Amino acid sequence: MIVEERRLRIPSLRERITAACDFVGEAARRAGLDERSVQHCELAVDEACSNVIEHGYGDEGAEQAIDIVCRNEGSRFSITVTDDSPAFDPLRRSDPNPIMDLDEREPGGWGIFFIKKVMDEVFYQYADARNSLMMVKFVREVPHGDLRPQSSRASITSPAPSIYAIAPHGRMDADLCPGVDMLISEQLSAGHKQLIVDMTDVEYVSSVGLKTLVSLWQRARAAKGDMVLAAVNPRVREVLEIIGLDMVFSIYPTLETAAASFASRMG
Amino acid sequence: MLEIRVTEQDGVTLVEVIGRVDSTNAEQLGEALITQIEAGHTQIVLDLAGVDYMSSAGLREIVSALKRAKRSVDGGDVRIAQPSYRVREVLEMAGLDTIIQIYPTQVEAVGSY
């Protein structure tokens, strides 16, 4: 395995953060990450450096340095941000709550939360009197925005940023449903809550299938997201209508219109 | 470099931003918004069509301005127009899509007041 490593040292100055973003962006692109993941890496290093400058060194730390190391290990791309400020583990800080009202909301405090959300793994270490935050993005064989790892029974695509479509293949029955449930649950726990079930290849939905769809819909709604259906064939639609689920689920003729519905309902 | 243009349209203050909003320049955005609010221009549309990147520093300024606008005597607001997918993702991560009104076009955002 070939490991490529690139290093950059910047002074602890806010105006140098853009240079850190550019450096990481270029390294991430060279590691084969798709544009969306590249942007996530830039956001992560931006937030990490901002935190060190504002809270670690304080705004007077211009003579201090921040070291940034990018490592490309083939399947993993890591960014490590190291500084000499007092020991502080940002990962122990509790996460802010995205469903807070405006009144109870502090304007700031989102940086570390964003890092945890956009990166696949984050580690903190205090060693040799230095803080190190390592942020990892997995390099997927297929671009993150197009296709995620596939199973033969169901596939996941991302028709638009932050919108994920799960397409079960075949009969949605007791055999297929646990897999579909697992795939969607993974999306929900990853914070992906705008979900489409692409029914193009679903020729039949059993009672277990209906139960699975309702349960996933409820969980998506509980997470302040939604789950909609696309491309439901007439036979399946009839079943949904008989038990009134066509009034519960939003159903769109195609994957594209379903994806567009999420965009238009913002605001 | 951040470019900020302020125009009044149909009694609404339109703040158009072009560039990357990060911790090196987010304060400029915050100052531009606060200046308007303090001058009594509290019905604000923040047009983010020209912003391809925003870090939490930008959100912090928007939330501060939103709080200021809502507290003002005439009950103002800060509404967002046409955020890019990437900015929208950041807004959503912080749950701001539920507390800030977001419109797909500038016309709709201005017309919402």
C-alpha cells in the first residue's frame, strides 16, 4: 500500500484558514474523493482550525502554529490538525441540538458537530503536549454522490445532495424487508432524513412490506425528515389505496419529481 | 473576498452575498446585517445565490442577526433566498431550515413580507 502524506503549517491566524482549506481540498481531490466529500473535508479543516484559533490559542496566538497533515491511504483519507494549545478534547463536548427553537439557541457552537456529521470518523489524541484531531473520510470506489455500496436486493442512490433514494428490487415481503429496513435505518442514523423509496422495481408489497414502509416513514418524520414514494406501479398503488396509505405517503410519478419535491418544500 | 450588496426593494432590505463565507470574513456579513437592523431596516432577505461555501462561522452571524431582527420593536425577520445545495446542507445540519424561512427565489422571499 502506498501512503501519500502532505503537510502544511499555518500561523494561528484566521485569515490563513482559507489556505488550509485549499490545501486540504487539493489533497482530497487527489485522493479520489468526489466534489461533495472534498467540500466536507474543507469544512472540517475550517471548523477545526477556527476552533483552535478562537478557543485554543485565543485570538492572540499569531506566533503559534497549526500543523495540518493529509494522508491518503487508498481507502481512507485523513486530515490531522495538531496544535500546542492547552489540552482540550472537542469530542467530549455535548452536541448542540438542531431542533432547538431560536430563543434557546446560542448562535455558535456548531463547528465540532459539523465535523462529526460530515466526516466518517473523528479521533482526538493528546500526546507530546499537543492536541491532535484526526478526521477521516472513506474513499468509496464509486462516487459518493451517485451510487453507494449495493446489495443485489436493494440499492441506494443520491439523486440530489442530502436526498437519498432506496430502491428495493422485487417483492417487498418478509424476506426482503429486513434488508430494506436496515438500509434506511443506516441512512437515518447517518442524519440523512430526506428519503425516497424508489418503487420502480417493486412488483408486490406484502403486509410486512406495508408495515416496514409505515415504520420507516414514522421514523423519518420523527427525525424531522420525510420519506416519500416514487414510481409506484398500479398494482402496488391499489394495495396502498385499499388501506388508505396513499393519503399518508406522498407519492410521486418519478424519482426526479420526488427529489424535486424536497427542494421545493424548503421554506 | 466577500462581496455584499444591499438594496431596498418594495420596502424590504435585500442583502446579496457573493463569495465564500468562512471564519475569515463571516464578521463582515454579520456587520452588514446588524447595520441594517440598527438602522431600522429589519425586514431582511439574505440572498445566498452567490455563496458556494459557508462554515459554521457564517451561520453564527445569521442566527445572531435573526435574533436581533426578531427582538426589534417592529418585529423584523431575516429570510433566506436561493441557497445553493451546499449551503442548504449546512443550514439543515444545524436545523436552521426549521427556524429560518427559506425561499427558492428572490422574488418569493421579498414577496413573503
